[in-house]
Amino acid sequence: MTAIRLLVVDDQAAIRDALAVMLDLDPDIAVVGTAANGEEAVAAVDEHDPQVVLMDLHMPVMGGVEATGRIRAARPGLPVVVLTTFEDDESILAALRAGARGYLTKDADRTKIVQAVRGAHAGQAVLDPEVQSRLLTLATRAPAPDPATAVPLTAREREILDLIGQGLRNNEIARRLYITEATVKTHINNLFAKADLHSRAEAVRLALTLAGSRREDGRSV
């Protein structure tokens, strides 16, 4: 069996290097490259042609969610496994929506990470047990209200809500829309008040709900 070509992405050099050395010791895995942020990861995919990407989430320059989305858009068949310290609803939903095939927290041991890489390469979805539990909880909650019918969101507020649903942080949204971070915060405060949202995780769920309804009824995004 040919070793699985793996790209390791993490902004902390000590963690990145330790993961690369540890995983490269496995006979089924060959670490072909590393990257310190999402922008480097996108470039490294083209350079090293990995078969699986192990991706951190919150990194400078470009975060893991945006990088995952770009990688999956360019190479739909390339699986991305998230390995992060974050297991909040917002991070989980944003990463999975971006196309991540696996989601592990950094307390996972070497065996679990290797299994996740193998599983992702074989086309399987690999989720940490705690993440699975949180997803089940989210699935059984009552759906968030639809601001399209409940309250009149402005076009800019809807645009920012969509970007929150994609996992972008305030500074990333500001760069994407060419506005200041203070302006982003003002729009977020307004849409939270209008839609009766109390956390960013609720905003992500609402964005996902609206995106799903638009796909079902054929409305443009």
C-alpha cells in the first residue's frame, strides 16, 4: 500500500513540527509538507499534491474554515480533517459547512489522528465523539427564526450573516467587504438584535437554515 500523502497545517510551529514528525513515523502516512496558515495551505496543496489535509482552524492571515472552503472548491475530492482546540458549535458547523470531512480536537492521541487520516482518505467522515454529541444536540433544537419573514434585515446585514455562517471572524469579514471592523461589529449588533440572536453559534445556525431554504425554493443567494 502506498503511503497517504499528508499536508499538516497549524500556526504554532512547535505543534506543527511535532505533528509532522509523529505522523510521518506511521508506515501508512507520508507528510509531504506543512503550512503555518490557510493562505500557505492553499498554495501548499498545489505544490505538494497531498491526498489528505490536516487543518487547524483559527490562524492568522487566513483561517482554517476559509482555507478548507477554497481547497474543497478547487479540489472537491481532497479531504480535509480539522484538528483544533475549539469544539464550540460555531466552529464545528462552520468547518463542516466549508467541506471538512473530519473534526478532531487536539486532545486526540496519535492513534485517533492516524485513524482519522486513513478514514478520510477512504472517503469516511471522522468526528470526535464530543463533536458528534454536539451535532446531535444541535439537530434536536428548535430551528432559529427566519429573519426573512420575522424582521427586515438589510442587504448588508444578510451579507454579513452569510459570512458568519462561513466561519469568518470579524476582521476577515471586514477585509472581505472592504469596511472597517468597527462597522462590521455595528452590523452584527443590529442583526443580532433584529433576529433575537444571543451567540455567534446561533447566527451560524440561522445562516445555514437560510442557505438551505434558498436552495430548496430556488431563490438566489
